Amino acid sequence: QKEVEQNSGPLSVPEGAIASLNCTYSDRGSQSFFWYRQYSGKSPELIMFIYSNGDKEDGRFTAQLNKASQYVSLLIRDSQPSDSATYLCAVKSSGTYKYIFGTGTRLKVLA
Amino acid sequence: GAVVSQHPSWVICKSGTSVKIECRSLDFQATTMFWYRQFPKQSLMLMATSNEGSKATYEQGVEKDKFLINHASLTLSTLTVTSAHPEDSSFYICSALRGSSSQETQYFGPGTRLLVL
């Protein structure tokens, strides 16, 4: 059973701080990794994807991938109250079209 | 980013009626689309994978005769909930795959909220 694990939270951080969201996955054949943000009552929105080991930065967001440890994380710098949402980690294995989603981590940024 | 639309965004119907939900990729062609369902405060649940020009692949436990999927073109997939009952009330979300091979990325539509009375 391929699994993606996330801490459900809530993770509370003060405004302006760095929020660190973590995700582990079980399938070593996974090749593509995604972070989605889902506001309450809305559908998921793609924030970032990463395919290679290391860091990938996009504005205030940095995705970090460590395939040896089967670990992917998302850092949000200068967190804003508008970042308060559930963050979903998704993993796609090679040779498959399906994504395996984690259950999401709820982030609360306190003003 | 890629744009995926869904219609309608909200639907309220009586028990026993059928409801059709459309999912369109507006600025790209999508050979593969997915249909998810999400109950309040729960995770996304994949219902089926829709492939253009072929039959949909349903996940275990999802009744294919109840949730009819048609993917007649590269920009449109439809989900029909047949003989809807109150337990089918949920948030239905479609997504479309854009890109090729390892660079494929899934983009979600805004979702359709279904309430069956």
C-alpha cells in the first residue's frame, strides 16, 4: 500500500515566521512531488512541484526533497494570515498516472 | 497556471434525480482527468480516472453504474450522479493532467457542491 503521511496539525505560527510543513512517502519509486493549498470550502490549488533532490524556491515558498529519506517539505517564509489553509502533499510514482495524496496539514498563521 | 472549470458550482436536487457535472480544461488539452469526492473535514477521495475516448477506471468501492463518466473530448469530462440520494451529497472536484510523462501536473477545478434532499 503506497502511503503519504502528513501531520494533521493544526500547525500554528505567528505572522512573519517560517512555517515548515513535512511529508513522508512510502514508495521509493516515486518521482514527482507536489504541494497543494486548500482553503476551507474550496478546491486544491497547486503551489509547487519538485522532481529532483534538493531545494526549489518560488517566491516565499521553498520545496525540499530528499529521496533517500523519502521526505518532502514545504517552507513558507514571512507567513501571512492569508496562508492559513490546509496543505496537501501529493506523490506520483513512475509508471502511474495517479497521485497519492496525504491527508493534509492545517496551517494557522496568527496575526 | 492551467485553468480548469466546473459547472455547475452548486446544485440542489431531489432524491432520485440525476445530476450531471461538467469539467473543462480551458487552456490545454487533457487526455486524462480525475474525479474526486470530498466530505466535510475529510481527505480527497479519488473516485475514477477519466481517459479521453475510452472507459473510465473506477476506484474500488465506487459504483460505475451510479457515477457515470464520459470523456468525449480532450477538453471535457462529465460525471453524472444517477438516482442521487442524500448520502451522495458531497463536494465533487475534477482535475486535469497537463504536461507529459514525468512532468505531468494535476490542476483542479473549483468543485461542485451537491446537496440531495
